[in-house]
Amino acid sequence: MHLYLHIPFCRQACHYCDFHFSTSLKAKSEIVQAICHEIFLQKDYLQDKNLETIYFGGGTPSLLEEADFAQIFETIANHFNIKPNAEITLEANPDDLTKQKLQLFKKYNINRLSIGIQSFHEPHLKSLNRIHTSQEAERCVKLSQDIGIQNLTIDLIYAIPAENHLIFELDLQKAIALNTNHISAYCLTIEPKTVFGKWLKQGKIQVIDDDFATKQFDMLVNHLTHHGFEQYEICSFAKNERYSRHNKSYWQQEEYLGIGPSAHSFNLVSRQYNVPNNAKYVKELNQNMVPSEVEILSIEDQVNEYILTGLRSKWGCNIHKINALSNQLFQQQNASALEKQIREGFLMIENDTLLLTYQGKLFADRVASDLFL
Ligand code: SF4
């Protein structure tokens, strides 16, 4: 099974981010305590107690300190068995990655770091309101490698408005030169409840141009594949099959337990959504309750989710699984929609598996929703 822990704190709010976090760290100890209590209360959410992967996401989990890790890992070990080859990932911001912090991660067997770099271009870092500099980003990757954490992924953002594509070209060159075995790159999207969303409404920034974003997606795929990366999911590129095992479990519809405010859990037939509010989260856990809502997934939901997430990755969606999940409804209702997508070059079938074509990857959500039950 897979465990996700949401650490809901950041030093400052990035202008594009709509994840759940607080910039006040006052309640950190309380939240860590509540997270540990939730682990205890949710220990039987799934039958399996063997952890294949643990993922510290957020927020900024690299803000956690030694006492926090000690408490969290002790609680996990009390209720679960962490497999010897488990992948333990932690999302980190460059400004947190000192030698001491990296050694602390090693002490707790955190063996994969996901470093939020986003861009190496200082004006872009400022407009995104990132807290770190480009120099810090490069330094922390080298430091991690020197200390012996080799399983590194860096996050980039593309389609940041600019006069031309040269800045992104330089970002890609710098990212490749860092010699990590994984890179994730996300197209900038402007969410309504963010600073960018507000600026868009006020006319201070423009909607991102589709052609500009498509051009940068092409640059991304071409540069990274040319340098030995495999695009194994729309936004994820790995060398030597160093895939994110945790994220792969989402795309393959495996069960997981999500702990912390705003975290989700999935047990094949339902999803559980924790409250995205730190104070409410702590309050209810202090009363021995998990503050969450449960959504029972209908057959249609299960099929649609499988299509939406499965199509994103190179493992695609197995036709027999879709038909079995839908009691053959998919075949009866959507055969012509499927044929159309194949004819128009967005989808292909290989070994009974539905896969996006290159063109399909540009419109993945639309292609998937056209196949929904
Ligand atoms: S550090 Fe990450 S989680 Fe925090 S505001 Fe920035 S993008 Fe969002």
C-alpha cells in the first residue's frame, strides 16, 4: 500500500499555487501531533499494512525538523511495516536544503527528493513568488548528490509568459546539466483563488496562449528525450526507469491512505477527503474523529477515473479492465467515441491497451472526458 502525508505549511505563498497550506508555522507541532493521531485512527483504512511507498507532500515538508520526523516515523512504524525497498519521497524547497537537513533525511531513510525549482530565471522566480534563487536551486541539487541522495527529481514550470522561448530553453539546459534521474514539468495554469487568478481578473496578466504552451511542451519533450529521459507520463520524465513509484500507483488506480489536512484516500470503491483547514483538522482529531467526507464511487465514477488517470501514463488503460469495470457498458456506449479518437490521431491501441498519441497528450483531459460514461 501507499501512504501520502500532507504537510500544510510554506514559508511564503507562490502566486500560482492553490494547494492547501498556511504561511504561519505556529501550529506545526500541533499538526504533527494530529497527523500522528490520524495515522493511528486510520491504520485499518486499508487491509494491507506493508508500505511500498511513503510520500511527504504539501505544502513544504522540508520545513519539518528532527523531532517532527522522529514522531511521524515512530508512529508509522508502530502501525505499518515499511518494506525494506520502500520508496520514501519528500518534497523540498531549495532554501531548506542545508547539509544538516539532507543528513537528517538520510537518517530517516528518505531516499527520494522532489525539489521544487520551477525556473532558473530570476525574474520568473520573482514573478512566481518563489522564495529561493536560481543559485540556491543549483547548489542544493549538487549538495544532495554529494551527500549520496541520488534519486532526485526536479520540478519545472513551463508556459510562464515571456517575450520568446529562449528563457525556457535555458531552463531546460540547466535542468539537464544537473544530471538528475527525473524531471517533472507542469504547464502553468492560472487558478481562480491564487494571486495570479486575481491579477488575471484585474487585467494585470493575460491568459496563457495555447500556441505558446504547445511550443514549450514540444521543446520539453524534444530536449528531454534527446538527453535520455523517457516521457512515462505527460508531465514526468525519467532516466533508466527511475519512475516515481508513488505517482505510478495513482495512475494505476492502486489503493492509498492520505493523512493530513486536505489529503485524500482511495480504497477502490470510495474516496475520502480530509478537511482543508488546519484548525478544524486539529480540533476534530483532538476529539478522536477524522475530519473527512466520504464519496462512494459509482461504476461510472470508477471507470471515468481509471480513464482520466490511466491514460496519462505510458501504461495506459487496459480495454478488458475498462469493460470489466463497466460491466461491458463502455463497449456498448462508447465504441464510436473511441473509434473517432483513434481516427483523429489522439489515441491508439497496443496490446489491448489504450494509449495517448503525442497529439493526444496535448489534449489529454479532453480526450479522456470524451470517453467518459
Ligand atoms: S512552496 Fe509549493 S505548496 Fe508552497 S506555495 Fe509554493 S508551490 Fe505551493
